Amino acid sequence: MNTYLSDVTAVPSKGQVVVLPKAIRDDLQIEPGVKLMVISDGTSILLKPIPEPDISEFRNMLDAAANWADEVSMTEDDISSAIKSVRKAKRSAK
């Protein structure tokens, strides 16, 4: 079950959110420097913490892509040709 916390803060003339209440920061483990995505549906505003990427996940994706390329015998020249082909097609579509 979700725990809902609420508090009130003020917005000064420059539009900054002055205080993100401590109880909410603590509950969500929001430390200084954490980036927040701001989302609005026209009547509400949602601040969503953006987690720092995990470099090991990126390495795993790169390894998986390299393994796939090996399995299908794709070379660096094949990749360069594919990129050039896509760029040419995009230029032609304009």
C-alpha cells in the first residue's frame, strides 16, 4: 500500500519551488543534486525523481548488442553503411 504525504510550499516570482518538504525528501530518498521531471496534465503538477543511470545496465546492453552483431556476422563497415543509408533516406524524405 502506498503512503501519501502532503505539505504546502510557496512559489516566488521567479517560479522556483522554494521547499520540497523534508518528510517527502526523506521518504523518497531525494538528496541534493537529484534531478526531478516536472509533469503536468493541465490541472496538476507531478515531480518525479529521475534516477541516475546504472552504468552496469548500459554495459549489459552494449554486450548484448555486440553479441548479436557477432551472431549475425555484422561488421563495423556494415554499421557505417546502415547509418549512411538511413541518413540518406531521411534527407530524401524532406
